[in-house]
Amino acid sequence: MTSPPARRRPWASLSGRVALGAVAGLVVAALLFAGIAVSLIRSEVTGTARAELDRQARAVAGLVTERAATALSAGMEFSTSEPIGNLEELAGPGTRLYYVGLALSPGAVDPTGGLPETVARDLDPWLLVQDGSQGFLFTPTGATTATFAAAAPVAVNGRYLGAIVLTRPQAQVAASWGDVLGPVLLAIALGLLVAVVLVLWITRRATRPLRDLEQAARRVAEGDLHTEVAEGGADELDAVARSFNAMVRQLARRDRVAREFLMRVTHDLRTPLTAIRGHALALTDGVVPDAAVPRSLAAITSEATRLEVLVTDLLDLARMDANRFRIYIITLDAAEPIRAAADALSSTAAGCGLTVVQDIGDLPEIATDPDRVQQIIGNLINNAIRWTPAGGSVTISAHRRPGGGVVAAVSDTGPGVEVGMRTTVFEPFHSNESPDGHQGSGLGLAIALQLAQALGGDLTVDDAPGGGARFTLLLPAEAPGPNDGEPPPG
């Protein structure tokens, strides 16, 4: 029984990491937004307060100008010592009012009206009259914080009399960080809460196909090869799901083929063993006439050869899966192993009513393993014999390959290989029933392809010129890789 998966920490999962990354990004963005928002809000509040102070300075200056114009038109002496309405109430609490200019303060010793002289000196009468006001910032003597000021001119009939200056401490004009930061942080916290909930929900939905895939993979590992993952997520996850489903179907097909192969191999092993055992028992019991003993021994030898061939194929299959083919490379005439394979199976083909045609030209010398080349050609000829009806022909041809090497082909006049089957015929255990009702082990072509690739070549199948199948072997001038040792004797 499979033990349940260990409980992992939330941040160890993909969804947890995505959520943490998204939340971290949101927090960083929120902090940046908070800093920018607070700065903008303070700037806007300060600008509004300074505009209000400027408006008040203009209003006070307007009242004073009206008072001065009335006094001058009546030929009276204007004085600011008399009250001019409720200016303090008009300016607002915390605001100080200064009369700058001797014309506004007759007989006064200080024309600044108490405003620092350096500040009053910076007031430009022409700019004041042209612009209607002037705003500035200064730090009073002995103070540690700055003060905002707004000046407005007092002019009658083009005659500049002075200026009205309103000042207000910076703390009253500019919004403090505490006043702005609190509401901003509250809004950000609420926004982050909603965003985190959405991120967790979206992340969980987005990674649900991966969890389904994990559960499906666990079921496949337990042997359920009918498991499939439903699509319906993101395009990338759907592509993974399709690939997973295709893999499971391929595994199921391979499992079915392997079971069928095991049944065929069991039958193929049992048949010669039964024959060998029957002949051996008959010889042991002395029931075989002396004249028939050679025949029984020949049958035993034949069946043992069949067993040897099948076991050799199984060993080659095991080496193929482990990528442990033994290669013995020598330099030789490429025609030798090809002719040897064709000659060895000519009698077998003739016994099946087939004609063997050899079209082997003048071939170059190549560095390869002759036994493996003969094994490949032999497998191809055996396959052609099995699929060619009586009265047909099997053609073995070979010629030089442009650029070096050899091209060898085995063609038959059988039914051929359908286009859709030209890849699967090289898969292990794949075997169809031939026209004579025989079904092989499904190893010959798979081993031939792997051997061809181990020698640096390739093996393909297409249609023969006269109909049927044509298997083409491509061999390079020199097989890659070092020898696995000395070649076997003989």
C-alpha cells in the first residue's frame, strides 16, 4: 500500500510560492504607492493652503487699498493705526499680519512693520503690482521651522504705498505625515487584504490541474493505466495534460504488447522444448529405430537452434534497453557481410517458394562490425521472407553512398508497410500476423534499428519500386566509438 505523501510546508508548493511571490510584489507595490501617495497628498494640501493664504493676503490688501483710496480722495492722511475691519478674523487663526512700507505706517521707524528686514527687502513692488501677489518661505530669527508668507500690494492710482504680508507657520500650512499616512495605510491594508484573497483563490484554481496531474501520476505508478487528466486549464497546463494522457496511452499499449509478447515467447519456447523432450525421451526409452535416430538427433539440433536464436534475440533486446551492445570494429569490404547474410538465407527463401535476387555492386571498404551488419541484413531478409507470398521475390541490393559509406536495401513483393505503421514496426514486441498466419516475437526489426544506430547509421522503411516494402540500411564509412574488445574467434 502506498504511503500518503508527506505534508509539505505551504511555501514548498508551487501554489504557495506563486502566492508568496504575488503577495510580496503587492506589498512592495503598496509601499511604493503609499510613499508616492503621501507625498502627492501632502504636496496638494500644502499647495491648497498656500493658495488660500495668498487669497487671504489679496483680500486684506483689497480692504486696506479701499481704505487708503477713500482717505486720499478726501485729502485726509491715511493711517493703519486705526482698525480696518476684523482683519484677524479674515486672515484666520495662527496668521500674522504685517504692514510693509512707510506710507502704510506714517512716522514709523521700522518700515517693515516687524517683518524681518531681509524678508521685506526681497519684496519686489513691481512684481507685486504686476502679479497681484507674491508667495515665499522664510525662517524667522530664532525659529527652527520655516514660515509661509503671502504678500499683496496696496496701490492707489498707480502709487505704490506698501504691501500686506500674511504669514503662517509651516505646520499649519503643510499636512503632517501622521495626518496623511494613517488613512493611506488603512486603504492599502484593505486593498492588500482583498488582493491576497484573490491571489490565493486564483493561484489555487490555476494549480488545480497540477494537483490532478500528481494524483493521476500516482494512480499510474500504482498500475492504473486507464487514468486520464481532464483539460480545461491554461494552455501550457493543457499541453502537459495532453502529453501525460498520450504517455499513459502509450504505456498501456506497450503493456498490452509486452503481455502478448510474453505469451508468444512462452509458446515459442515451449514448442521446441516439447519437441526436444519428446525426441530425447524416445531415444532414452529406445523406441526410436536405429534408422530414425539421425532424424531425431537432427530434430533436436534444429529445435535447439531455434531456442538459441530466440534467446539471442532476448539477450540483444536486454542489451538494447541497457544500451550495452558489444561492437567489434574492423576494416573490411562492405559486400562481405551483406553477401554472407543473403547466401545464408537463400535456401530458406527457396523453401518458401521465393526467388532471392542479389544486386550487390562494387562496394568500398568500411570500418564496422561485420557480424552486426550480417545480423541486420539477416533480420531484414527473414522479415521479407515471412511477409512475401509464395512465388514472390526478395531483392538484396547495395551500392556506394555519396560522401562515403554504403546503402543496402532489402525489398520484397509482399503487402508493404502502411505509412502510419512505418514508425511502430521498429518498436519492440510489435508484431502483426503475416499472410501465412505466423506471428513473430516482434524483436527482429527493433534490434536491427538499434544495431544500425549503434554502428552510426540508420534504418528506414518505404515502398519498394515494384510494390511491397523496402528496408534501407545506411552505414557510414567508419562506425563511431572504440571497440568493446577483441572480436570473437572464427
